[in-house]
Amino acid sequence: MSFSLNHLRKFVAPEIIFGNGSRKLAGQYCKNFHTKKAIIVTDEGIIKAGWTREVENSLSAAGIEFVTYSGVTPNPRATEVMTGAQLYLAEGCDAIIAVGGGSPLDCAKGIGIVISNGGHILEYEGVDRIQEPLPPMVFIPTTAGTSADLSQFCMIVNREQLIKIAIISKIVIPDVALIDPETTTTMDPYLTSCTGIDALVHAIEAYVSIASSGMTDIHALAAIKLLSVNLPKIKARPMDLVVRENIMLASMEAGLAFSNAVLGAVHAMSHSLGGLLDLPHGECNSLLLEHVINYNFDSAPERFRVIADTMGIDSRGMLPNELKGTLFRHVKDLRNQLGISKSLGLVNVTKADIPHLAMKAINDACIVTNPREANRRDLEVIYEEAL
């Protein structure tokens, strides 16, 4: 029997505790790791919302010392990672807890990389460049979209070169993800919408990725179904915990899918936007999604038909071009319904920015698994259409 590595797929994930109140288990899990002193990586908004204090109380109840680092901004900077690593070492910490959205979670991964492997965080850009294991990491996401609590990705901004780098390694997957839907109730409506579409992008890109498999497809389609049913409800029912739980579950499912199948052009282009203009990641994805679907459709028409059906579109009898247009409009209508009615031009992207954006995006690791090959000019055209 012939054997080919091309048919093999791996699937990695942290230990996951899902449900309301799971955030309160932080102390218990740190105790299981024999933690003496933990660094809590968070941001000022999460502190103000009260979630950081609950985690601190959980650690105190378990008899574990801690120091809190909140110097994290949206799109975490390399300088913030290095400052956090210095604090970790100075305080003699032996574990990392992250509480927040994608920015604190990615910063926490970066801190773990630096304190275990040395050097500067920007030295680790790329795939599988981390050699040493990280300290125990317990992550508590407070947004339903980024899935940084599950993934092999760590995204850090180099503000000197205006780029967002991707560090990809199974070593950065946290040991434990405490996924608590209640923590999403303090998100503002626009952030809720953007992170929800971010989760949808994760699921769609994972499903059409050239690295997809049966193991990832089941999670991607479950996420698409949950989001299609629940995202339209969240604007009118922001405190509905059942809807919140379903969206958080969808984010988890999408995270399991994309962490193992990787992503595509939406994320490659979004990373470039976030690095250059410091725009919110979920918003960038939201403004690009339908345009990248339009570009990719002909390379995976049957996969996009399944996506359309899962989103509630009755595709029976539709020819491919008709379905492509219907799916484009459906995705655009969904984001407009959620209050994301901007274009790239309305978030201060100019035509003069596009060559630089495309140059960075074409070198992003996510472009490798896009279902349709792209060159710089292809990406320039997509950016232009999204203006």
C-alpha cells in the first residue's frame, strides 16, 4: 500500500471548560499546575468590567500569589510583550493567566515565548520557530470571536515597520481554556458584531482551506450554523444568555477548525490592515469577507454551496454564478444588519495604501492555505473593491 504524508492531518486543542462561571476555576487550575505566583495579562477595559478582579479573587482563594499586567492595547505591540516578559521575570512568576479579548491573549502568548525561549518576540515570526515549551497557561476569553484561547496563532504588531506578524506553533496553545459566555455581556454592541463576524470568517476560511479535513469540517460547519441563527438575534437581545452562549460556542467551534485547518486571504489582508492602520481585527475581517468570497468562489464552488446552505440559503437549482452573487449579498446584508455598514474607505484606507497592504498580505502565512492562488495584483483588486 502506498503512503503519502499529503493525506495526513493533525488536530490539536487545549483542555476546554465551557460554560457560565468557568472563569472562577482559574485558581483551581493554577493549583493543579503547582503555581506559586502567576502573572495575569489583561487590559484596562477588562479590569473596569470586573472580570479581572474575579480571576484575582479565584487565585487568592487558592492561595496563589499574582501580579497583574494591564499594559496591553488593541493589536498588541511587541514592546508590550517585552515589558510583560520583564515583569514576569522580575516578579518570579511561574504561570500565565490571560483574561480578555484577542489582544491580551496574544500578548500573553508572546510573553510565554520570550521568557521560555529568550530573545525578542519579533524573532519568532513564522511557522514552528519556537523550541522550548512555555510555562503553564490558563486563558479566559471575554469576546466571542478571536479564539486565541484555542489556536496555534499569536499575532503581534511591529509598530516600527507597521506590520502585524504571525507566530504559528502548537507550543503556543494554552493548557486550559476557560470559556465563559457570561464574560461577553460587557462587550459593546459594535464589538459584539465585529467579533461575531470574525468567528464566521474563521469558520468559512477553515472550511474552504486547502488544509481542511473531516476533523475540521465538522467544527467549521457547526460554527457557521450557530452564528447564522444567533448573530441576527444579538442586537435586539444583547443580554440573552442563551444567545450569548450559542455565539460563544460557535466561536469555540470555529477556533478548533481554523487552528488546525489554518485560514485564507481574509486574514492575510486583515493582518496587513491592522498592522498599517491599527484597525480592530474583527472590523477588518468584516469589511473584507464578502469580497474574498467573491474572489475564491470559483475555486471551491461545492464547498461554498455547502456554506450557503448552512447559512440558510436555499441553493437548489441555482447555477454557480447565481449562487456566488446570492452568497455575496447574504454576507453583506448580515454585516449591515449587525451595524457594520462601513467600507474600507470609511475607516481611512486610501487607494495609495493599497500597494503596501497587498505587499504585506501576500507574504502572510495565511495566504498559503487560501483555496485560490493569489498574487499581489489580485489582492490589490480585492482591496479596491472593498473601498
